[in-house]
Amino acid sequence: MAEITLVEAITLAMAYEMQHDPSVIVMGEDVGKDGGVFRATLGLLDKFGPERVLDTPLAESMIGGLAIGMAAQGLRPVAEFQFMGFIYPAIDQIVNHAARLRNRTRGRLTCPIVFRTPFGAGIHAPEHHSESTEAYFAHTPGLRVVIPSSPARAYGLLLASIRDPDPVIFLEPSRLYRYAKQEVKDDGKALPLDVCFTLRVGEDVTLVTWGAMVKETLAAAEMLQQQGISAEVIDVATIKPLDMDTILASVEKTGRCVVVHEAALTCGVGSEIVAQLAQKALFSLKAPPERVAGFDTIVPYARMEKHYIPSEKRIIDAVNRVMEFA
Amino acid sequence: MKIFYLPDLGEGLAEAEVREWYVKAGDEVKVDQPLVSMETAKAVVDVPSPYAGKIHELHGKENEIIKTGAPLITYDIEDATSDRPKNSVVGALEESSKKWDDGDVIVGSAKTKSAPVKAMPAARVLAQQMDIDLTTVKATGPQGLITADDVRKHMTSASAATAAHMAGGEALHGVRRAMAIAMTQSHQEIVPVTIFEDADISELTPGTDITVRLLNAIIAAAKVEPALNAWFDGRTMERKLFEEINIGLAVDTPEGLFVPVIKDAGAQSEKDLRKTVDEYKIAVRDRTISAANLHGATITLSNFGMITGRYATPIIVPPMVAILGCGRSREIAMVKDGKVVAGKIMPLSLTFDHRAVTGGEATRFLGEIIKQLQKA
């Protein structure tokens, strides 16, 4: 069993599935010869050949359309967008066609594509490379949105996403790509989709988060423990469809909730979670639910980045606010 | 010496042009410190230093084109291997030798044991302001919710005042708890009047069993005035007179007050009475007395004078209507036929429930008791 980084786990998952399912195709800009700008597809061209690993032109709309056509013909494309900031030319294909194929054909055809892309701030990159706009896709019926937060979950969730018959937007937190290593068994075991993962059990407050923010949230929970506050940490993982049952069970226990996401505050996925809490958990809440999120601005450039990304201090301050109530 | 090769500055570009150096040979630089401004086909970017250390040599002048992967700067750092960057990226990825510590990951929710309280938000705020524990409030809202009204009701109920705990207090159990409940009920229902009188026991034979004497006095008085050997129900306005006389005998123990019942005392001989009294005293002390023997009293005797006290206002436990309290006998100076003589008296206190017993009935009852006690 190897100790690998998150991006290596992604490579491992793709290699496993391509090995066992000949219909899996990998495509994107610079994914073949270069192995991807983050080396996420390193070695796949050598192993599986140019019929299965395609270097596309610099044309995101074409990547989307090509993948949908392949999927309709029985292939399973894993299409890479080099950064989430470049996905927008393909929105027409994704929203108008990939998300609707099953509905349009009354189930005769489905669209088993994984659209995978690095996302999120924190890598000191120029403009367009720091987006966290999962809310656009979570709002679209017909799309699944999956966000791993560790090498093991990246491996298991990507396998599950490739095997799923419907389109998945698979968002990879780029600042966690090489952050740390974890033992990941290359056994082809998928993790369940549409369910949250409870990473830390606690009694006083529920912290709900996903993606790269899992790192800061777990660190904040550790610091809160020093103050005598026991925090439960839930990694949502599948943003859509949302596993609200796990979150509700936790909030019924703790009575307090803080949602943490890097994406901008207004109309972020945190709003959906808090709206459901207000409807279904009002009588268990001891304090108003809080959201700690990115600001409603364009993600700043390298030197201001750390002021944008929610810090451990902002998370701890939010928890202290909700702890002031009963 | 460590060579920093020009990394891919953006999406696989092959080269870049030096615009402006920010450092020179001999400078000490920190990690991430901007080294040089490079212009690519796409943009002008700053290249941050991957290492901390002293600059040894710059490999290019301003306006010179440097190919991606070619040497950019040599650092004066001890390092045997000079590695080409394997992961060509835009920007910088944090790399560490840290281990990813996931701990125990639970798929779905962590199981919980307790069912916490559900309350309206307004109820929670009110309970917090009034320092009330929500788990003690009775819920009447939909789905088993505690409403704000439930909290207000809890505040005004009698139990609430004392439910807000006394520091160091202990909850009553067993006999003491039963006494508190019985006395509360008595106070709420009974309308008590107590008559005080003394029995002249100067002529009493020494060594007389006082308790048995009192029991026999009650038996005789109950035949004269049966109204005091009865039960009364204030709710139904019913009164029940009894043929048998079941005398409750108040017995004090360290645990509290017990009242075993001498059933059908009127049919018992003096010896039987004494035997029963002794047996009861032992049974109460040993806590072997049966529940049956603690119920069914129709009238009660409380001989509190064995300890101390002259007169009292003893409490009647419903549904009974009378209780005789007997205080401590003592020698006094009495006036008889105009002369002061020494004598002995036994103080008596008879409480009766004036809802069911008249003053006349009570005084005649007491008169008969005194007559019986004043016999030799």
C-alpha cells in the first residue's frame, strides 16, 4: 500500500478504472503527452495509448460536446478542464445537454461523464485559476457535484463517479493536491456517493464543510478542543444530491451549526444547508446557524489570497459566537 | 550549489523574457520572495523563490529570453541533487512531508445515544433567561415540543419554586417523602379544630400501662361518640362511620414517622393490645412491618409526650376525622375543694375535622376519654 498525495490518488483511480473498463476515455488539454499541468494524468498515455488518452485542442466547449457525444455512444469519458475558471465555455454543453440527456431520451440514454477540474484558491496563480463556483452546478438538476478532501476519498469517490451512469462534476481542491500523503490501497473499492463523511465526532457544535476547507476546519476543531469545545466535523463530499440526514442528525445532537466553504458567501451552497436547517431543525437549534465563507469579491491575486480564504481564526470566532447561546 | 530551473509559467509555454530582476548575486532571499519579473506570451508574472539562501548567479540579463526548464538562478546552498521540477504548474503547490491523518472516518452520521430536548426558539430563550432546565419542563406543543407557554407554566407551578434546587439539598424518599405528601394533603383538605384539656391521673395506679390505658379510653369514647371514628370524603360529601375501631399508633423512628394500625382494637384484651403494640414497635424499627398494617386506621393516637411537650395541634391524615395527642404527664399544684394539693396531670389535645364533626361531639368524646383516664 503506497503513501500518495491527493493528485496521485486521482491518477491511480483513473488508471485502475481504465484498466478494468475499456470504455473509459481520458481527455483534456495537455493530459496526454504532458500528463496534465498538475501531472494528474501522468503515465496514462504511455500505459493506455492515444486511442484512450486524448490531447484536445484549447477549446472547452468542444471538450464538453465531444464527451457528450462519446457518452451517448456508450463510452465513459473522464474529461478534464484545466481549471474551474475555464469551464464556463462548456456550460452550454453541460447544462443544456449532459444534464438533460437522460430526461430527454426518457432514460434510453444516460450521460456517464466525469467532468473533472482543479478548483479553489491558494496556489498563487493568476486570474481565473482560483474559482470555487460549485453552486452553479449544484443548482442544475441532472448534475451530480462531488468534492474530495483527502487522497483516500479522492480515490474512492472518483471511482464511484466514473462508474455512475449520470454526469458528475468532480472538483479537485488544487491547494490540497500535494499537501500531504496518505496510505491508499489500489483495490478499486469505490466510496459511496450522496453521503456525508463524519471526520470528527463532537458534542457542542457541528462544523459542515468540504474541499480544501476541510483542512482548516479540522485544525480549528483541534484548537477548539483546547478551549474545551467539542466540535463535530462533517465532510459533505457529495454537494449535490445533499445528504441532509447526516447533517440533521448531528445538529439535533449539538444544537449548533457553522458551515464553512471557500466559495463566496451569497447564494453559496452554505445557503442551501442553512435553509434546510431552518426548516427541519429549528427546534433543535440553540443558536442561529452561521456561515464562514469567501467574500463576495473576485478571488484576489497571490499576495491577498490568504485574506480571502476563510482562516482558522474566522472559523473559531464563528464557533465562539454560536457557543454564547445556551 | 543549487540550480533553480525556469518552471512552466503557464500552461506549457516554452519560454519567457526577463523583464526586471528584483535580486542580484550575493543577496539573501527568503522562500516565496519575488525574484524576477518574466513576460510570457500571456502575461507578466513574478517568479517566487523556491528556496531560502544566498543568490550565487543570475542566468540572464534583462530582455533576454530564457527557455522553460533552463537554469534561471544558482543558489549558494548545500545540496547534492539539483532536481528538475517534476510537477510543472501554474503558481505554487504547497508540498510537505506531512502525513494525512484521517482518524476514524464514519460514512454518514455518528450514532448518538440521547434524544435531546426539542423546544421552540422562544422557549429556549425564555428558559435561559429564567435559568430553567428544559429537561424538567413538560412539553405540550406539536411533535412533543416545548413551547414558551410550557416554560411559563413551569415557572408558576408550585413544584417549580422548589424544583429550582437548594444547594446541598437532597430529594426526599420513602417515609419522609410520604409524610410530606400526607401533611400537604391534610393541610389542603382538613378543617382542623383542636381542644386542649388535662386528665387528672393522680389516682392512677403506679405501673399502669399508659399506652393501653389510652387505647382503651379511645375505644370507650368512640362508642359514646362514633362521629370521631369515621372517614370523610370532602369531594363526594360522604361520611362513613365504622363499627370497628382501627387505631393508628404514631411511632417515631430515625427514618421518620410510622403509623401502624391496631385493627379492631375494641375486640382486643389489654394483654393483646400490649402485645400488638410491642410487636409493632419492633416491626417498625426493623422495617418488617407490612403495608397492610400501615393502612385502614379510623382514628389515630399520638403519644408524643413520651419525649416532651404538653399540648399540640396534631395533624389529621384524611380520610380520618380525629386524632388524639397525648403530652408529657407532670406533677403540679392543683386546687381541690378550695385547697392547694399536689397532683399529676396528663395534657391532652384532640384535633377534629370540623367539616364532619361538631364541637359538641368532639367535647363529649374528649370528656369520655378523660373519664376513662381518671379511673383508678
